[in-house]
Amino acid sequence: MDAKNTSVSDASKQMTHLIEISTNQSQHRVTAVLRTDLPQNVIDTFFAATREPLRMAVDHTMSTGDYFLSRGRPPRHPVQAGSQATPFGGVPVLLSRLKAGDVLYSGGNDMSFAYGPHITEPLVARGPVLARVPAAELDAYWGFGRDVWEASYRKHELSIITVIRKGA
């Protein structure tokens, strides 16, 4: 079976399970390791969304702490997406329990990033922790998140996050 005829489920079993995260606001670029213990529909939906680099606009609420949301252009066809009432993947995760390095996926073309230890919201995330930035890259991830924060808060500039599946 050639690459063009490989199903998303088949592709998820063959891929190197890494993603690269970058932004137009920072020189920092980090790699995160995808979790393989998630429900297959979460992995398949993410793999479908990242056939090409996924570009998303940032929404940093400032008051939440070391965490921001990012949203891409909506998919052309309906896909599953989570909400705080019904999180994507079915497992509720409290934002205040996230760890620095967590990368969340809420379905469609939307992701969230916990780049530091201070997250104040006791709300349910819209999706599961999809990937984790390795300990060796947490300083770069912190710098990445702070650069996004500075762009939003001080400069009032739009940050664009790009997620690329490595080995795709």
C-alpha cells in the first residue's frame, strides 16, 4: 500500500510519534512526544488535521496563567470537537491540574498549550493531553510561551502557532 492509499488509522501505527511546535513570535521551536494510549478516534482525528502543517491563531486569555488556546480555520467537513461540557476523547482534565509541557487537542483544528506551572482556572479542558514536551525542552517551551504572552499582552500582535507531525 503506498502512502497516498494509507488510511489514517494505518498511518497512525506507522508514524514517528513526535510533533514540532513553532510560532511566528519566537525563535524557540519545541518537539513534543505524542501519547499512544489515547482513544483511536482522538489519534485519527489529530492525524487527519495534521496531514499538512496545522496553523492556528492564538487566544491567550492572560488571566488563566501559563496556558493558551489556539484555533485553526474550521475544517471543510464536520469533525468531532470538544467543549467543557463534553470534552473530546471523553476524559475530563482540569486546567489547574495540567503540567508544564502538556499539549492538548480538542478536536478539529484546535489545540491548547500549558507552557508553565501556573494555571489558575479550575475549569475542564476541551480535550485530552495529546502530547508532552520532554523535560530537556521545558526551558525552551517556557520561553516559547512567554514570547506568545508578550506578543499578546505587550505588543498586541497576533501569534500564529504551527504544528507539524514529524515523520509524516
